[in-house]
Amino acid sequence: MAWLVSLNISFRVIAADHVSGERDYLRDKLSSLHDEHRRVLEERTVSKDQVVGKNYEALEVELKQTMLERDTALRACMNAGDHATKAQNLRDTIDMREKVISDLRQKQLREKERVMHLEAQLESLEARVNPEAIGELKDKLRDKTSQCDRLRNQLKLTEQHLKVSQDRVMKVSNNGDSLRGAAHLVVPHARGQLPKNVVSCSECYANNITCDSSPCCRSCSERNTQCARWRCSLKHKLGECNLTPCKLPHDPQGWLILQESRPQW
């Protein structure tokens, strides 16, 4: 019995050794398979990473190209919009110019019609007008023209004489000092206008009678005497009075005036 027990133990030991060996073998096999699997997985990972990298680079290139195409398309759209606006502005300008041209053509047609009408009237007038009357009018026009030229020359001579006279007066009066505060008796122009409060004429003042503001007062007209008024010497001789105020109060024309209006009785 003992040897059966030892034999059984031996079998058990052998079986345990065999199982342990198989376990180690399987463990080694599993480890080698695991290493192989990891190596293959790493190789595939590296391969996939390379493929992904290449695809990523290709996608980046394609993305850049797409962005460039997009920017080009946007610029083209903007330029197209600008060109459309410019084209619209040009169309509006052309329309306005065509309208102006049309208006000018219509105006030209109206002017042509007016010219034709005036020419017809001129022909009618020339047919009705007596040539002798036209000759007389031309002769009168020449006479008036020559008369205007003579008067113009006389005016120039008169202005020159006036300037010489003023220079003499300025020289004699010591540059106008002797005329300051002085007055001259001057006969007003028949069609002139005097201020209402003008100083009485010399005749009315001497005779102490009422005088009005006419260029020739009523009293002088009735008595047929010369009606002379007092006028500022600077204004009369030099044409202007630079004193402000003048010692002798007068209106802008130089006629001496009263400080208060003449009372009406």
C-alpha cells in the first residue's frame, strides 16, 4: 500500500511539474504573443500616424488653397459690386447728359424758330420802312454821336480846368485852411432840391422877409431878383468838406441849414 501511495504522490508531483511547465510555456507564449501584438500595433500606429500626418499636410494645403480661393472669390464679389456701382453711376450720368442734350436741342429748336420769326419780322419791317427815313435817322445818329463826342471832350476839359482851379484854390487858401468855417453865396440850380430848414437867401435875409426852401424863393421870383444861398466854402470850392462836424452846419450838398426847422406861421 505504501508503494501505491508513493506512486500516487509521484504521479501527482509529475503532473504538477507538467502543469507548471505548461503554465510557464503558455505564459511565455502569451508574453511573446503580447510582445508581437504590441510590436505590430506600434508598427501600425506609426504607419497610421504617417498616413494621418500626410493626410493632415494634404488637408492643410487644401485648406490654404480653399482659403485663397475664398479670398479671391470675396475680392471678386467686392470688385463686382464696385463695378456694378460704377456702372450704375455711369448710367445715371449718361442719362443726365442725354437729358441735358435733349433739353439743349429743344432750346436750340426754339431759338431757331425765334430767329426765323425775327428774320421774318425784320424782312417785313424792311419792306415797310422808307429807305429815306432810315437815311435821315442815320444822319441824326451821326450828328448826335458827334455832339456826344464834343460834349465828352468839353467835359474832360472842364474837369481839367476844375482840377487846376482846385489846385489854385488849395494853394491860395493854404491847403484849405482859409476856407474852414467860411461860406459863399451861390445861386442854386433851378432844378435842384434844398433842405426844408435851409438858411434864408441873401435878399430875404437883408429885407427881413419870409423865405421858403425853393431853389428860387417866392419872394425873389415875385421881385425878379437873384436868389443866392449860403454854402460851405470847402464844399463849394473843393467839392468836399472834411470837417466833422463843420463849424457851419450844412447838409451833404453844403447848403447852410438852421439848427431848428423854420416855424410855420
